[in-house]
Amino acid sequence: MEPRQVELDHLTQKEFSRFFAKVESGPECWAWRGHIKRTGYGEFWFRGHNIKAHRFMYLFWRGKIPRGRVLDHLCRNRWCVNPRHLDVVTNKENILRGEGPTAKNTKKTTCQRGHPYSGDNLYLRPDKRGQIRVCRQCQLDEKEAARRAGGVLPRKFKNGKQAQWRGRRARQAKPGKENGK
Ligand SMILES: [Zn+2]
Ligand SMILES: [Zn+2]
């Protein structure tokens, strides 16, 4: 079902303040401090109707949502109203994202090593195709390993393979092999 079209024309100062009083913004997900529905989405009472809080934010921040398009949370947190975490997709794309193989990746709540893709650990990096999720803990671990190796953080080759570490101590400082054999 397509959500009701809502226009935020002539938003009053009062309406604006009432909405943003319930937004807890930050460097990552912006929590909705108003009512959260059983479905997990934030809800905002606006001009006689309930409207999803993240939808309201998107309309305010970016403008109209084209017909036939729906909003998708890149961070997978339905209570999040950070407009940078919202992406406009077709209904079909949204379903694909939800169940298809591509979606399995987006749906994962942790990185490959099991760190949570949420809160401060989640970083959304802009990408040609939208945004990709990056685990901060893994980034830190990699940097730390490189530091211990006494070398620079190796670049990744275009084919995705990790370059060999430079530096004399690189070999013994590889992650997982710190204690040597
Ligand atoms: Zn978010
Ligand atoms: Zn990780």
C-alpha cells in the first residue's frame, strides 16, 4: 500500500519545534523520542493524521518522495530519523532489499567478525550506488595491526585483494598471529 501523500507546505514554527523536540540527533542514528509503533517506526501527529517520523524528516529535509517510491532505512533502525540514513527506492527494490541475496547483506546486523552494525560502530560511507556500511571496530583493528606492523595501512587492490604489508615486522604482526608459533 502506498503511503498517503503528505505535503509539508507552510510548516509553522510551532510544528517545526514540536517535531524537532522529539529528535535526538547525533553523529550516527537520530533517535525518535516520540511515540514508537509496534512495527518499530516512529510516529508523529501532524495536521490530524499520524505520519511516520522518518518520512516527515525526509520530506522536510529533502523534499517530495516521488510517486511509487518508498523510503528505506540504510541503517536498518526503523526508529532512526537521520535523513542521511534514508534512501528513496522503488517498492520492488525495497522488497528485494528485504529478502533477496543483496538484501541479506544489507539486512545483516553485524559485520563479518560479529561487531554490531549500529550506534557508534556503524559508519555509512557514500558510494556510487548509495551508501555502504562500514564497521568502525574493524577499521580500528586494521589500523592497529598496521601500526604494530610498523608499516602503512596497505591499500586494497582493485580486485578486492588485500595488498601485502610493507615493513620488516609485518610478518609477525599479522592479525591472529601476534603470539607467533
Ligand atoms: Zn540510522
Ligand atoms: Zn567489525
